[in-house]
Amino acid sequence: MIQLIHPHFPAGKTPTPNSKVRGFIPVPGTPVEMPFTFIHGAKPGKAILLTGGVHGGEYPCIETAIQLANELDPAEVSGTILIISPVNTAAFLARMQYYGPFDGKNLNRVFPGKATGTVSERIAYAVYQLQQAADFFLDLHGGDIHEGLVPFVIYSKLGDPAKAEQSRLASALLGFPYVVGSVSDNGSIGAAAQAGTPGFLAELGQCGRWSPEEVDQYKAAVRNVLRSLEVIPGAVEQHQVAFLEKMLVTTATEDGCWYPAVQLEDRVKKGQKLGEIRDYFGTVKAEYLSDSDGIVLYLVTSLAITTNDPLCAIGVL
């Protein structure tokens, strides 16, 4: 089970079976405190870590985690569930896309982090310590402030093959249309996988908005996974999904104005134009072509674009 000790828990509120404790996890050496809910089930079972808001502008996942933390009943839980949301509180309050306000780094690109690094690296390290103690890790994401996407799930192919397969099958239980394999080693699920913890990164939502319908869909999906892990009771619903080999992300090589030439879920061919960046006078500065046949999984929707920003992601069959 995940063990959190003082000062993570409020004084006098050490969790006992059939209880729910709330508080803040301080990140050493930073002003950051991550809000958490720790659900200690009435019966023994697996230790689950669930995070939302690694990126501050992804609202459906944050609200989903908040509502699940309130709704899950310890009397019906076997094991423990630690819910942290939003992880990146400063980025959330600053309404920032991707990056953190303290160091300008993308939190989901610095895992497993550093105990004595920058603020984002220290947040990642604090989460990584919890990943190491968990039996399963659910990292909830969604369309950032400037990003449209079709719901999909990413699992890591790193680490133990049997646990990678567990992650792949659990990803399908969310019922999102696409499940994508990843070999990235600097994101949350890559770090978890290399620590021996199966899990996934889920994506649901559009352009820095959230709706009750999206949150209800997200909660139902997460509950289905928790049932499969025998953490909460109930029948597990099976889903038909498309398993994709990998995801290829096209990034900007210029500052300027972004004009996509494709739409979400378009099936594209290798060499097909994905879009172009123009200057402030409408002159084309760069064109971007697909590196593979595949499906458009996410697409930046803002006119403004800066060098090294993602533009589009293609899921490869």
C-alpha cells in the first residue's frame, strides 16, 4: 500500500481502514503543495495512484479527479486510492498550457524528476516516489487550452513486458477509441513503467473547457478500470478499441501563425500536408508533412504558435 507519513497527512488524521483523509502534500524545496484525497478501503487490496492536472489547463481530468475523490466510498473500496488533483497547482491557477510558472518546464517531460532540481523536476520526483509504491497508476489528461483531441490512451512499452501488457489491456477498459503504445522515458507513465508500476495516461477533453458530460464519461471509464483491478465492486465492461503502434508528434520549427490542413480523426498518408506556419503578413514560413500513414489524434487549435510547440500528433496503425 502507498505509505504517506507526516507532514503529508493533517495532524491527528493518520488513515485507518474505511476512512478518507484530505490534505496537501508539500514538495520539498518548493512552495508547491499538491491537494490529495487518500481513500483507505474497508478491505485489503491494491494501492492505486490517480493523478489529474499534471498540465494546468486540462480541466476535464481535474474535475473528474475531484468528483471521484468525493464520490468513492471507503466502505466499498478494497485497498487504497491516492488521488492528487491538480498536481500542478501553480500552472492551474496561472491558466498555463503545458508549462509551469516557476521554471517554464513541461512537467510531463521531466520524469522521473530530481530531488534537488527545478520546481517542475521536484514535483515530478515527488510523484515518482508515490508511483514506486503503487500497484497501478492512472494519469488523467485532456485537451489543453489550445488543443483539440479525440479521446485516446497511452501506455508504456518500457519495463517488464507482462506489466506493459497489463497496462495495454487496462487502457482498453476506458472505452476510448484509440490505445497507443509509447517508448518515451521522460513522461509520467514511462517513469512508472521503469519503476515496475503498470498504468496509463488518458486523454479526454477539448481546448481548455470541461462539461458535465465529459466528466461523467471520464468517471465511468475510470470506475470500469478500478473494477477490473478489484478495487471497487461491480461487473467490468469490455470495449472494442483500436490499438495503435505509436504516436508521431510534429513540432513547430518557426514562430508565427498556425494553419492546420487536417482535422481530428482524419486518416492521412505519409507525405500528406498537415498544415503550415505563416508570418504576420500571411507569407508561408514552413510546411509540415506527415511522417507516416495514420490517424490524427490531436491538433493544436490556436492561431499563435512558437518554435518547438507540438502542432499535430498522428497515431500509427
